[in-house]
Amino acid sequence: MTRYLDGWMLPALDEANREFFTSGKIVVRECRGCQTIQHPPEDLCYRCGGYEFGGREVAGTGTIYSHTVIRHPVHPKLSERLPYTVVLVSLDELPDVRITGNLLEAAPEDVRVGLAVRAVWEEIPDPETGDVLRLPQWVPA
Amino acid sequence: MQRRTAVAGVGESEFFKRGGASETEFQLACKAIRRAVEDAGLKLSDVDGIVSYMDARNNPVRLSAALGLSRIEFTGQTFGGGGNGAASAVMIADAAISAGYAETIVVFRALAQGQFGRFGQAGFGYSAGRNVVPGPQAFTVPYGLVTAAQINAVQTVRFMHEHAVTQDSLFEVAFVAYDNAQRNPRALRRGSPITREDYDESRWIAEPFHLFDCCPENDGASAIVVTTVERARDLAKGAVPILAAAQGLEHRGGVDGFNEAPFPTAHFRHVGESLWSRAGVSPKDVPVAQFYENFTGPVLMAISEMGFCPPDDLEKWVTAGSLRWPNGELPINTSGGNLGEAYIHGFGLVNEAVRQIRGESTSQVEGAELSLMVAGPGYAPGSAVLFCRD
């Protein structure tokens, strides 16, 4: 699909976010020592101090926890995309983990707290590595 | 702490709309500091400390050289992404003087968004010239969430949802700032009051924020002089003692990507507790307050977290006119604040809090014995400072 914010900035891949942004699944970081989920990633586990993390795959379903509709240009590359909808999604399997994304296939007026959504992925070549990025996005479930 | 130190002088440069200053940001900083020192009846050579926040440009090396400060004993800055440090900068000066490390400290902020980066455009904290963004912002910026207005909009929508707060309350915060600005000769928005119709018809920035919910981008500088309460009593304007100050950060508070717990918060949950405990007073004793307005929604969150009104009662309390001068229960932002006077990263609100104790405000709350300044909400750690009558 064409990217929702076509031409705008992409995540810089690193060890901590590679799986999240390339796997085509919702995969968040989990401490290998105490299984605490840590999103966004940090260098050490906030519960046990561990340094070792793995990925935990969860279902790509959730509900909108909060949102905004952006109507004011803050960068020339975003101006043509206005208005666009940013959503904060609480995952069904991990309600305390909140994922930021855009709401696709819905008008700005349709966004509301509590709306059930499911993940879809935008595939974009990474400009720096040539890898394929798969950006999680959200559509009404 | 507890009346050991006091504000002896306040000063500011002229204020300008973004790009309107004919002086450089550094010249504006020096002008505000000179005026604060003059207001106190001191000489620049009396200054032995410099404190600010989020300011690497107007640093003590440049300032001491330009202002002829011959013996600096103390410098300091607070952490944090923005105006959350406006009150904790005063707290640092209070702590340093109380500890005896300095006697007369200038606390200031200079900000000319017309000369450097604009807070309201993309590219803050990363290069918008690159195609990729690293670190925690990789999880938000690629989705077009880039400015403070947008980030605070997400927090505010959730807060409004949880506590049945409506646009009516947001409007009140904007209205009182523009209304109070009409009486303040320094205010950039003097002569430009707003009605509810103006507010409703102003363009959306990031819902639920209209243009008038958002602080402007301005150029200017504000400064105060803090010294011992004993010394301040002998100076030109007398002492405005610092009764208490507080900072606050909870575990995982301010974690990126809205994954802090609890969410949303303005980061004042234990700032209020600590402040009232140290001061020996409670919110109901406070007749006037300055609440840093980055955006109207976070002000409501801050008012609630500081203990003035339970969040579920905010809508009723605020729309009853409680924040309006002169008859509201708690008039706020009596200079016009960040929205109506000028956005100098919130430090103008410190000057106004001092003026309320002196009886010098253009929207004076008569006989104010206590005067509160609450720094930028939504950025951690939060901070607040409470001034009192000597």
C-alpha cells in the first residue's frame, strides 16, 4: 500500500527496534530475566536491571486509548498529508503497552477512544540499509 | 527554603513576536538581567551566581564577560525538555543560597525563537533533514507526531475522556490569559482580546487544540534576583520570600511514547504534596497562581494534580469562572501568561508571581499573602514555587 505519510521520516533501525519495524508482527521487547515488557526499549530492564532482551509477539489487535487529528503544518513534507490522524493503541494482550500509529481507512471524524482496531503493515525500503521496513499501522477492526 | 531566601528584583526585556526583536537573544538576556539587578537596587558586581534551564546558548561564560561579573561562585541548570524547569531553576537558587554557596543569584531565561529553532515546527531534538529518526522518537516521529502541541493533544484527549472535561474548560484557560493581557502594558496580546466565537472559529492545530489553546512563539528575556531574605529586606523593593519549592518525577514518569504510568499526567502528582507539606499551607490558602500554559489542556491537568480541584469536578469548577480575575476563586495567569503576555519559556510567570506579592500586578489580587508559580506541565520532572509576603 502507499504509505499514509508518504515521504516523511522513517525509524532508524537499531538492535532494539529492528524486530518491531521489520517483522510484520507486533513484537515488543521482553526482559529475558524477569519477562517484563519494555516499550519503548531502554538499555536495561526497569524492573530487574537486566541487559538481555528478546521479542514477545502479541496479537495485532487493540483499542484506541487516545488520539489527535493534526491539521496544522509543521514541516513541508507533512503539509500535503493534512489532516492526518495519530492514535495511541492499547494492545488487547498487553493493555499497559501503548503503540503510536496512524488510523488508516477511516475519516478523522471517526476516531474515538475505545474504538477497536487491528494492525496492518506499510512496507517501505529502508533508505539507509536497503532492508524492508514494515511499519505497524491501524485500521478499524 | 522556608523564607531563608527571597526575590529582591525582577526584570525583563521588551517582548516581541517571533522574529521581531532588533536585539540578539543574548542582548535580550543581558537587558533582562540588568533590569532585575537595578530593580533590586543592587550592582551587577553583587551577582555571584547564575541559574537557568534548557539554555546552552546564554551561558555563564558569556554572561559574566558581557556583564562584568567579577566573581561567580555558583552556576546551575535543571534537566528536562522544556518549561518544566522554570520553577526548579528558582529552587536551585534557593538551595544554593540556603546552603551558603552564593549570596545573590540571577535566575533567568532568554528565548528568541525568531533567531533559533521554532518549538512549533518539526526538527526539535533530531534532524528533520535526515530521512530517519533514531532512539525512542523512532516510535512516534515517523507517524507524524513531532511537536509539543501534537504530543500534548494526545495526552489531553485522554484526560478529557476520563474526566468529562470539554472544550468549554479549555476555552476558559485561553480566555483568562487574553483577558488579563488587556490590562498589562508589556503584553503582546494587549489590544487583541478573544471571544468564544473567536476561539471556536480559530483554526485547529492538533485537536482538541485550536490556535488559541497554544502558546505563541516569541522573542524576549525575563530574570529575577534571589538573595538571602535578610539582605533583600534592606534593598530597594524589599523581600518576596520563597516559602517552598518542589520538583517531582515518578517511576517511569515521562517515558517516551506515552508508556509512562500513570498516563496521562502533568507530572505534578507529588510536586503538590511536597510543596504544601514544606510550606505548611494548602491549596485553599492560595489566592492567585501562575500556571505555565504550553497548551490549555495540560494547565487543567496541572491545576488538578496540584490539589486545587479533583479532576472529575474540573469542568464544573472551571466553567463557573473560577480562574477569572478579579472574582474567581483562583485567578490565574494575571499578566496574560505565556498566551497573552509573552512566551519566554514560562519565566515571565515567575516575575508575575513575585509582582502579585509586591502588589504590582496589573490584575492584582488584593492582599495576596501567597503566590504560586507552576512550571511547564506534561514534561518531567515537574516543578513549582510558592512565594509569600515577608
